[in-house]
Amino acid sequence: MLVLILGLVLFLGTHAFSMARGPRAAVIDRYGEGRFKLGYTLLSALGLALTVYGYGLYRQAGMIPVWSPPLWTRHLAVLLTLFAFISLAATYLPGHIRTRLKHPMLLAVKIWATAHLLANGDLGSILLFGSFLAWAVAARISAKRRSRTLTAGQVAQQHGGQAAPAGWRNDAIAVVVGVVAWFVFGKYLHPLLIGVAAWPGQA
């Protein structure tokens, strides 16, 4: 559990620090943007690795039950993660979906974390997914506050361009990619990589 907590503190703490514009700017001024990005990347990668490894150690040692989710929450979690995958795909495909959601990656994290909180009632899972949910909510609030102080051009630049294209091509691609990735990961990769069968009917 301690390794899991350390990983979460390091990974989410690094991301939370990037939301503190003043201290972040001070560090960049002192060490340079290149060194800041390198340190940010290394600490984030180390934190993520420790989080994954720590969660695995926690599960091997025996999960600590807090509550017993009913079976239907597992089915609901599978459905919710579909929207998370579509939202994540829309992050990289400028279109109406991305414009409407504004911060599709943060929304994907919130949906993913909420789905897993519904389906898992052990202490480690609550800590893991609850931490990611709290961070995503805080990051969305921070982004909303920051957008109020930026010009329209700066906001558009942060979102990767101007308004969504007239057509729906990228939106259709985002939906297709999201659905395919959701199906492949949920049915095949989740039990292989995570060690837990997520798809209904799987043992």
C-alpha cells in the first residue's frame, strides 16, 4: 500500500504542481523550460510506474474490503468506460465532440475513475481511482479559471486550433476508434494486463 501511495503522490503531485502557475513559472525561470519538461516527464513516469507496481503488490498481499458493490455496477462500469474511450479518442481528433467537451481527456479520466469506483469496493481501489477522480476534477476547475484570464486566441491555441470543422468526419473517427479500443481493451487486454476480467460473462 505504501508503494501505491508513493506512486500516487509522485504522479498526481507532479501534475498538480503544473496547475500552480506561479511556482511553475518560477521553476521554469530558474532551470529553463527544457529541464522543467524533462523533470516533469521523468517524475510522472516514475510515479506512474510506482502506482502500477504498488497496486499490483497491494492486490497480491490481499485486498482490503470496504464495501461490496452489487453486480450491476460492474455492467455499468463497462458501459461508462465506453464513453471514456470515445472522449479520450476525441482528445486527439479536433471536431465537434472535442469542442463541446472542452477538456475531453479530463472527462475521460473522470468517467474512468468513477466507473472503477462503482465496481470496486476495496480500500486500494478507492484510494487509486478516488485520487485520479479528485485530480481530474481539480484540473478541470483550474483550467476553467485559467481560461477566464486568457484571450480568445490563447484559449483556441491551448485547445489546438480554432472552432471545430464544419463536417463530422473526425467525430465519426473518434467514435469508431473509441468503440474499437474499448472492446479490444475490455475484452482482451484488461484481463491480460490488469489480471481482472472486466467483460460481462468472463470468469
